[in-house]
Amino acid sequence: MATGVIIRTTPIQASDLFSQTVLAISDTVNAAKDVVIQKENFKKFSTYLEILKELLELNVDHSKSLENALHTINREIKVAKHLALECRHRNKIYILITCRKIVKLLEGSTKEIGRALSLIPLTSLDVSLDFKNQVIKLSKDMLDAVYWVTAAEDVLVKKIELGIQGRDFDRSRANQLLVHIAEAIGISPEQSELKKEFEEFKREVEDATLRKDLAEDVQMEQIITLLEKADATTSLDEKKKKYFEKRNALGRQPLEPLQSFYCPITQAVMVDPVETTSGRTFERSAIEKCFAEGNNLCPLTMVPLNTSVIRPNKTLRESIEEWKERNNIINIVSIKPKLQSSEETEMLQSLSKLQDICTERELHREWMTMEDYIPVLVGLLSAKNREIRKHALFILFMLAKDSDDNKERISKVDNALESIVRSLARQIDEGKLALQLLLELSRSNVVRDSIGSVHGCILLLVTMLSGDEIQAAKDAQELLENLSFLHQNVIQMAKANYFKPLLHLLSSGPENVRLIMAETFSEIELTDHYKLSMVKDGALRPLLQMLSHGELEMKKVAVKALLQLSDLPQNGLQMIKEGAVGPLFELLYRHSLSSPTLREQVAATIMHLAVSTTLQEADREKVLLLESQEDIFKLFSLISLTGPDIQRSILHTFQALCHSPNGSDIRMKLRQLSAVQVLVQLCEVDNHTVRENAVKLFHCLIEDGDKNTFLEHVGQRCIETLLRIIKTSNDLEEIAAAMGIVSKLPMDPQLNQWLIDAEAVQTIFVCLTDGNKNALHKRQVIENAVGALGRFTVSTNKEWQKIVAEAGLIPVLVHLLVSGTALTKQNAAISLKQFSESSVSLSKPMKKRGIFQCCLAAPEIGCPVHLGICTVESSFCILQANALEPLVRMLGEPDLGPCEASLDALLTLIDDERLQSGSKVLAEANAIVPIIKLLSSPSEKLQEKSLTTLERIFRQVEFKLKYGTSAQMPLVEIAQRKNSQMKSLAARVLAQLNVLGQQSSFF
């Protein structure tokens, strides 16, 4: 663009001058409206002109000075109009590049008009004060006016200038620059549009009629050379033609560098040669180091140098670069056949040299592509030598970075992607290079389609995602995100336990995609870790939305997925909180559903939710599944209306609910609904899982509440059924539950007789003497069996006791005092106590011996407590059963239940007239000291029992003297308690020990 515009003028009348100026203003304003670039600046200039036009249209007396001003104004307006027309019609790239000059010209015209206005002698004109003020203001505004290029335009111009000056402006930078230019001038970044605009720009620059400014002409040629590096401006064929013309004109051997290329200081070929004031050239960094060390003499001539003046030696630098490029082309051509060599050392040296060349400049990589290196490098990925593969991977990565065309070239080579994926699975350094290359390839839409389909690729990427290498993990994640555009890839990722893309599509994809993702989700076997993380990452919300969808197929896949997630208690609780219960029950109650499997899965999911409510943390707000009696009735009533699978799930659901935070309320309401009647019937069904769950729920309901309410539902048939289950079932849980029911049934004589008739005692014996006692459910069987046995050991029915004794169960009970759980020990001790209560009446008196019998036979030894002949089976004597030692040991149990039961059993030995003999036996068994220790028990009941026992034992002087001292302190402590019911009893014992007087106020 010319630096100025010459506008020729001819003398005209003043009136015509006014009208011509007004017309010129209108034309210029209209021309400025259509400019593409510098819109804001021309808009601002047009505003000034509009004000000027309004002033000129007023009736103003003509004067010579006004005419002179109008001549100047008219001339500058025509300059601005010419400028606006050029901005409308000239090539947009040209206008952008010259934007600073346009702004300068427009600003110059504005100031000239402002100056012309300031020279008008307003005082001599017959005009109003307002007119004068408007002219003065307009003149000042135009003189002060400043126009700016936009920030984007300024950045682009600076980039172009830097590109011209620098040596590293490669193809990718040219491509980026061209895209930014397209954005700035308002055209499409499509290659055809850019090519068209660039060709037009070249034509304008080459038009000889426009070459009026030599400096601008040189600059434009440099810009053309710069932009020709972009893909859009030069076709591949043009580049190839240019390269091979240059390549074929060269020799075959690299040239040695000229002596002038070497730096006199470093003796190395210079990269950035600079000339000093001595006229000698050095490497910039070397001479600057000399100056920094205080050496200001020329290293060659030793003349003083001006250290602030060093000039780039552009001619020498260009010569060095030309020499380097020539040798690089020769090296690139000569290395290729060496890569076919069988000598690994030569191959590695060649690859190392090639890698150095390709990292220097993008232009070198462009030459490598033209020399068809890509198939050769892909072939090297199958080499046995790892270092060869690593070099090939890195060079391919550098080539892939340059363009989508190169990415496609790599992917089209046979087995290229498969070879790269194989390297993923090798040692970490090679795997990282392969990952880097795949990530770059995935940035091409065409190549991306093929990567995910390579066998094992996605699994390897997911594995790297969780590896220790941070950068590799980041690259793997980015690559997986790039591949997740394809639904099949997302499915493969999910199967490899990477669910982020699947969750994204499940939440935000279209319906058909959401269906596919939910189906995939439901079919994958998830570990607990992934079930938990899926819910945390938001899987529930879209699945619950699908659950409420109108389409049955959507409901099916949603239920199947929820079923899998719900078997983890944390997830189950979250599902209840997020509102899953309502839609699930709605589906369960829909008898019209054509899919029985769906209802079964719904029932199983609800069962999981119920189980989750039993595992809540104590300090959290309680989550309930069912609350109202109507909900409980509605769900329980389905048991009679559904098949075995749903029955099993509902029964299990109620088992869990019976142990939930509102379990006691659930149990009470079920009993009110006569659930037992249904359960008794279900105990007889052939389906094992239904029967098992019915028995377990029955056991839950009978554990608390009024046991007599069960009498109307439990008859002889039910008893026989329960015993048959205990005898024949292979499921220990079911056996334990059935035995638990037997143990908890009300103590009704008729029920007990039915149990005796059904051989309950023999069955209990089998359960107690069977092996595997340490197994969890076996321990439960034993606990319940001992509890059930207590029905038949009550001292009021010696016939039942006899049946138990003859079955050999007393020794079993004694053994359980040692090996059983706390509850087993407690129940065993209770049964032994009941047996011992009958021993007095069943012990046979000793026969008086005649004089001859004394001589002929050994004397008969009687029981030291019962003073008669005792056996385990005939008199149920706990001494004969060797129960004394384990019972005494149980007095020290930390659990108070077994402790109290053992004490009760031992106290049967000192009942009534057996005090003396029994006390002696207890003393010999070392039982009295543990009884004294029970005075300090946290249980007042135990304290009271031990007090009563000691009061009786200490009636005997022998034991009072032997044990009285050790009992004093705990007795005093009890006696000193205020408002204690045991106070007087303790005082009475202390009086026995002569610690208190008989008339003490403690009594």
C-alpha cells in the first residue's frame, strides 16, 4: 500500500466546495460501512465526519480562510475514502498485514482535518456561539484522536515479523498462523478457502502496478515464502517436486564445513554467528561469555571491542544453514538402506543419527516422509532388539505429530497398530514410547477408529492407567478419552474395569445408547471395589431414571444393573436414600408384567436393600425400608401369590428386616398378621430355599414376644416337620433355625410330649455329638440344641430327665461346660442344675452291712454329698458326671450368664441338710474362693446369691475360720452401701465372722 494518496484539485466556487465536501463525506461514510478489517477505526472516523457534515450543512458566511480549510478537509476526506475502498476491495491478507499502515494513514487524515478546522478564524465569522463551540470541540477531538490495531491483529503481525526473522518457523507454525489469519479476516479455515485467499494475495503482490514501495515489496515476498510452508498454501505434490529437484541436484557425500563456519573461540561450527566491532565473527554465546568475564579485547586481533555492539552475521548464518540442510538431505537419503542391514550396531547408529536429524526441524521430518521412511520404521517395530524398537517408536511419534496425513500413513502400513500395541506390553520405557505414539495417532479421526479394535489395546491402556508412572497414566487416560467416542470401545473399557466413559454415556447419552451402556453394565461381574466406586461416581441416578421409564426393556436392564450394585450394603443404603424403593415395589406388585424374570430380579434387589439396613453405623441417621403395617402386609401377602424365587427373596427380606433398626416393630407386626401360620405351611414345601428361609423367619418371630400365641399354629405335624428338617437337612443354618424354634416354643406339656414322641432327644444328641463343632453355624446348632434340651431336664418331670440321661446326654453337657460358647455353657449348666435337683430323691440309700459282708467284700462307697449310691444315669449326680471342676471354673467366666448358671448348679450341693457335706465337697473343689470373689461382681443378683451361699457355709466354724478373712473386705464394702437390699445380709455374715456385733445398727 502506498504511503500516501495524491488527490488532484482544481479551483472551484466556495458554494460548490461546501456541497462537494458534504457529498464526499457521505461517500466516505458509505464506503467505510463495508470494510472487513479496521471496522471500529473507520466507524470512529465516520462519526467525526457525520458531525462535520451537520456543521457544513448550516448556513455559514463564506470566507477565504474557511475555503482554505475546506480544501484541506476535502482532500483528506478523499484520501480516507480511497483508503476505505482499498480495505473493501484489496485482498484481506494484504489488508491485515498492512493494518498498522492503514491505521497510521487514517489517523493522519483525522489530525489534518482537525488541524484545518482549528485554523478557521471563528471570531470573524457571523455564526452562533454554539456553532463555534462545536467546531472547537470537533477540532480538538480529531487532533487528539488515536486509532489502534486490534490485539489479535497486533499479535498476528508480530508473529509474521518474528517468522521472517527466525529460522525455526516450521510447517506447523505456518499452519497455525494461517488459521489465525483466517479467523482475523473472517474466512473459513478450510484448506480450499485458505488456498484461494493466499493465491489472490500472491497475485496482488506480483502485480507490477502495485510495486511502488521497495521495502514493502521485499516484506511481502518474505511473507509469501513464510506462508508457503503451510499445508493449505502448497500442495504435497508441489512440495515433493521442489524437494526432489533440490535433492537430485546434490552429490552423494556430505560436504565438510568451510573454515569460516568455525568459531575461533569454540572451534565448533557456529549456530548464531555475530560480528564484533573488530570485523571478526564469533559464536554469540562464546563472545558474550568473554565479555561477561571482563575480556573486551578481540580474541583474534587483540584490539579493544565495544562490548555493547555485536551484529548478527546473517549472510554467514544463512550459508551455514544451507550447508547443514544440504548435508541433512544427503544423510536422510543415505541412512534408509542402512536400516535394512542385518548388523544391529550399524542399524542403531543410523537410527540414532536419524533421530537427531528429525528432532532438529520439522522440515527434516517432511523430507523423511517424502523419502517414504514410514513403512521402514514400522517394520523395525518387529525387531528383536529393544533399542531399535524404541528408536523407531520415537521417530514415528515425531512424524505423527506433524500432520494427520502422517498419522494416516502410519496406520495404513500392514500390522502397524498391532506392532505398536505389542510394545505397550513390553518394558516400561518402550511401553511409554508406544503409548505416546498411540496418543498422537488418536488425534486423527480416521486413525482413532482403528486403534480400539486392536486386540488387547484397551486392556493394556487401563492397566497403565493404574500404574506407578504418572505421565504414562495421564497419557493412557487421555488416549482412552479419545477412544471413547466409539461405543464399542466404551464397552471394552468397562469390561477392563474402566467405567468413566460408560457412566458418562449412561447419564447423558441418547436413549438407545443409555440402554446399551446399562446392558453392558449389568452383564459385567463387578468386584465390591468397583460396585462402590460406580455408585460414588453417580451410576444410581441414571439407572433410577431408567427404572421409571415407560419402556419395559429400559426397566429390565436398569433392574439387572441395580441388582448387582445392591448386594453391597453401602450401595443398598444409598439406593434407599435416593428413592429406589418406590419404583422397585411398583414393579414387584405389577402382576401383569410379561417378564417373570424381571419380578424375580426386583424381589432379589429389594432383598439386598433389606440386608443393607441391618449393617448401618450406630451414629448415622437410620434408613428404613418398610415402616407402615400396610406396606408390611402388602409385601408379605405376595408370598402366597408368587413362585419359589420371589418367595425366597421376600422371606429373606423379612429376615433382614427383623434384624434392622426397627426389627422389633417388624416382628410384632408380622405376628399380628398371623405370619406364623403361613410360615408353618411353608416349612413343609419341597423347595429347599423357600423352606429354609421360612424356617429362619419363623425362628426370628419366635425369639421374642408372647410365645403362647404360637400354640394355635404349632401342632404335632409342625413338630414332626421341624424334627424332620433337623434330621435330614444338609444346611446347618436351616438346622440351627429349626432347633432354635424348638428351643423357644412355649413350655407346654403336650408340645413336649409330641417332641419326645418325635425322638427330639435322640435328635438333639446327634446334633451335639456330631463333628465340626467349631464351624460357625454348627456352634449355632449346638447353642440351640442345648437350649432345646432344657425343655426335658426340668426337675418336675423325672421321666423326661430319665430319657435324656439314658440317651447319654449328661456327659455331653459336662463336656460343653468346657468347650461351648458362653450361651451353650449357660444352658448346659442350667440343665445340670435341674438334674442335680433330682439327685437327692433318686440316690439309693446305702445298705447296712452284716458282720460277714464286712469280711467278704470291699466296703461300698457312697456319694459324699447325697450320702447314697449315685450314678449318672440313675440319680443324675453331677459329682459322678465329673461336672464339679468345670462348674467351679465357670465361676470365673467374664460373661455373667454362665457364671450365674454355674453358681446355681453348685448351690444344689448344699441345699437343706446337705450343707455340711456339700460345703466340704465345694471346699475340696476350691469353689469357695471364687464364690467370695463374686461379692465384687457388677451383678447385684450374683452378689446376693453369693452372700446367701456364704452365710450358710460360714455357719460352719471350719470354713468360717479358713475363708472368713478373705471375705471381710468385700462384705464391708457391701454393708456400707446406702439403700442396698443386701446391706443387712452382708452385716449378718460379718457378725458371723465376729467383725460386727449381733446388735449392730447395720441389721
